[in-house]
Amino acid sequence: MIVIKVNEVPTSREALKARVKRAWRISADRLYNQEELIAVYKGEILEVYKILSYEKDQMEHNRVAFELEEKTSHLKGRKIKYRTANPCTIIEQNKLVVIP
């Protein structure tokens, strides 16, 4: 699962999707077998997406862009404990710590 941390909450679902879908510094080799992406703001999962595909970003060539589709998930709206300075990282879903 890919975790994208945003530093502000966009005003619409479309704006959030546009924000998280492109210009992330992560090796495309590490994205193999990643099927989900979550958008997180201050520990809260704003949205869960299915990753349809990914490629080199067309505007920033040393970064990655995703093709995403919104997905129904029990994780949406939940708080997680996830501390990293990197705004784009990968975590195994079974290691995601959800705060009750």
C-alpha cells in the first residue's frame, strides 16, 4: 500500500485526487505489486484509491504519476499511526496501525 501524506486538505474529492496522483519521488521499481494508495492528512485517511497504473510523470521526469480510481474502504476516515518524514512511502497493509 502506498501512503501519500498531504499538507493540506483540498476543497473537493477531485482536487484531492489531482493532488495525490502525480509528482512523487519514489522509484518505479518499488511500486511493483502495489494495488492501493491512501491519502493521509495529519494521520487521518482522507481517501483510498485503487492504483490502475503508474508511469514517469510527464511534467517532472524524475518523479512518478499514478492513474487512480476511488475505492470503498473501511479505512476511509480512520486515524492511523504512521510517522515518516517522506510524503510518499510504501507500507504493508497488515502493518498499518489504525487508532481505535
